[in-house]
Amino acid sequence: MKIAGALTAAGLCLGMGLISAAGAASTYPDRPVRLVVPFPAGGATDLMARALAQGLGEKLGQSVVVENRGGAGGAIGAEAVANAAPDGYTLLYSTMGVLTINPTLYAKLRYDPQKSFAPIAMTNLTANLLVVNPALQVNSVAELAELARKMPGELTFSSSGSGTTSHLSGEMFKSTAGVDIRHIPYKGTSGAINDFMAGRISMMIDTSSNFVEQVKQGKVKALGVTSRQRLAALPDVPAISESPGFESFEVSLWSGVLAPAGTPRPIIDRLNADIKSVMLAPQMVERMAGYGIQTTYSTPEAFAERIRADTQKWARIIEASGARAD
């Protein structure tokens, strides 16, 4: 009888928990939602997050407030969300690097990308752009590789920090071309871009949206895109994989929204449906295309699988490059 009573009590507790979760989901959201961007304001990630926040807030009927919490390659902001209440009121707008590069790059990461979060949906796809200073007398990926072979260790490329996609893209270029180009890491994108634009750095391979306008204005020269497809914003710039010897070269970047693990599935489904509506709206597609960014959508399950697969891919690249967190 005591065992039966204990089981009955446990069942009642479980039932109350399910009812409580269902009740919370049915009234969601009844207050503003916080969207944490794990990088400083002003970059491409912040741009994409704020565009989403505006549209998502209209769908939810509540404000979606963007909170920038930069540091440690996005790990600080991600950790804050991982430790937040799983109620749908604190969300993470994450880049690929935070979820698939950091696990290998940082020895003591205080969140598990595949266990600490409930993926909701991917939102954007973009690529890095290989750009060189106009003073560098090269007009193609092949000419850049040939120049680097003639000047081993003399050319430089900057990045927003060791282990970032801008750094690893550069390492992939070096490995594919079989050349020696010095890596100059910075603590953030702005410093890396500023020195490149000032002519103190030979080249960069960084987020395309950071350079679309400069390329159109002739301030920098674009030699290639890291994705397989050309960018709608720069249709005359070839994919790096179109160059002989670089057929396997590809770096496709993505971003998306996640909640803390344990967030009720009805809330995940509500957010997923609203994000789909926002990201696939013609005005959003057109707006992001102007920055060289593609809008997208995925189910939570497809997003989780992309995180798993890309974590394995980047682990191999990081180990081969010897990259470590700053």
C-alpha cells in the first residue's frame, strides 16, 4: 500500500508538472522576450538578430528585446542563456561558431551546445568573402595563391580572433593552396577590418556583409566567396571553389535561435512557426539579400542535426590548424 501510495503521489506530481507546463505555454508570451546576442552591437550577427526581433515581436504581440553579451567568442552570452529559466522568455541568437567551433576551441566550456539548449530554428545563411587591398596586384584566387608562393610569410591576413571562422577560413585557404600567409588575430572584427582597410593587412576572409558596400565602392577587391553559390549582392564575384585546385573549398555560415534545454515543446513550436513566418516574408528576404545574407528556416530537429554534423567538421579543421582560444 505504501508503494502504491508513493507511486500515486509521484504520478500526481508528474501530472501537475505537465499541467503547469501546458498552462504556461497556453499563455505564452505574457511579457517581453529577451533575445541574447553573444557578440557586441554593430556586427553582422547583431544586424540579423535585430531584424528578426522586430518581426518576431509583431508576431508574438510582445517586445523582443535584443541584449548584447559579448566575450570569449560568444561563450559568455551562450552560457547565460544555458543557465536561464526554460520558459521561453530568454532566447539565444547564435552563430555557427558559438555552437560548433567553441566546443573544440575552448578547453573548459561551461555549456554543452548539444545538451544545454533546445534548438528552435535556423534563420540565416551567409558566407565569408575573400577580399584584398586594391594595392595588391592580384585579380583572382589563383593569382593570390601564386603571389603567396613567391612571397612566403610576407603576406598577412587578419581575423577577429584565433579560432573564429575568419581565422579558420584563412587557414583552409593556406592549406588548400599550400602557402604560408601570416595570421594576425585581433580581439574583435572592427580592429581586424580597420587595419585591413588602412592597408596594413594584405587580405581578409570574413563575413560578406561586412564588405559588400566597400566592394561596390571599389575600396576593396573581392576575389571569391567561401560558399558554393555566388552572392546575389555580388553576382560577379566567383565562389572560391570555382578556381582550379580549390574545388573542395567551402565555408558556409549559419545562425539561428535556441532556448534553454527543457523549454516546453509547445513554446518551441510557437516560436518556430513565428520565426518561419518572419524569415520567409518577402520584405525580410529582400532586406537581408542587400547585405549578402540569405534568409532560411528549419525544423528544430534539422537544426539539431546541423549543429551535430558541423561540430564534427570543425573539430577536424581546428585540430589540423592547431588553433586555440585567445
